[in-house]
Amino acid sequence: MSSDERLRHKGLLAEKEQRAKVLALKIQDLRERLRMLSDPHRPHRPDDTSRMRVALDELVDAEVEWERVLRDIQALRDDLGLSPMEVR
């Protein structure tokens, strides 16, 4: 791999890692929103069911994208000869 290709791969890796962090925060937020909406000790509003459905759909989409981004990151790390990443 040429130095230009390596540099491009490193830049792409940094972008993907940043995207993974953003998605992880979004997933955390959506899970908390779902916990709040399904709390049996709070009064429920008529639109809670639709709000839960939207949050659940967003959560599924974010988790699918997060997993795809993690696979992309691992492939880039492999191409660059870097050690496997740790997922926390």
C-alpha cells in the first residue's frame, strides 16, 4: 500500500471511528428514551405508543448502522495492519 493510500485509509478510519462514537451515543439516548416511555410509574400520554414505535425504529436503524460501521473499521484496521479494536 502506498503512503497516499495509507493516509487515505487512516483518514477514513478516523471518520468511521467518529461515526461509531456518535451512533453509540444515539443508541444510548434511544434506549434511555424507551426506558422512560415504558416506565410503569409515570403517567402515560395518548401518543406514548407512537413515540415508542418511532424510538424503537430509530434504535434498530442505529444499531444496524453501528454494526456496519464497526465491520468497516475492522476491515480498515486489518488493511492498515493495526491491532483489532476493542468494543466497549
